[in-house]
Amino acid sequence: MKKLPPLLVYSVLRLLAFLVPLAVMWLFFPILREYWWLTAIFAALIGTSISFLFLRRPLTEASSDIHERRTARAEGRTQNTAAEDAAAEDAATAED
């Protein structure tokens, strides 16, 4: 079974950390239905708090994955640049 990308896992968990409190407040507190903008602000604050407290590991995994990809891409560019430099030097040496 293929493992899900850490960034996808973290994104889904963050969305759930926002949507679950939003749904709870919307369904169980009728007064907050009239003040939907206040409900959204409270849900955002609760979701942020939940993610700080409970989503540290998924955040770390997602950040590590992004760092590894960027490092690999940068190394690939460095190797390509080195190969191009070597080819240019060989061409310049061959012309002399």
C-alpha cells in the first residue's frame, strides 16, 4: 500500500481542525448561525490551537519532505551546471 504524501495528510488534518469546530458551533449554538463571520473566526482560532497542540508530527514530516525535495532539486541543478561548465571548458580547450 502506497503511503500518502505528508503534505496531503497535514492539509487534510488542518482542514478538519477548522471544519469540525465550525460544524459543532453551527449545529449546537443557534445564535452563532446569525453571526456566521464570528463563528468562522472562532473556528479558525480553535483550528489553529488544535494544529499547534496536536499536529506537530505531521507538520514536521511535511516540512522535511518539502526540504528533501528542494535539496534534491538544487543538487540536480548543481550537477547540471557542473556538467555544462565541464562541457564548455572542453569546448574551449578543443578550440585552442
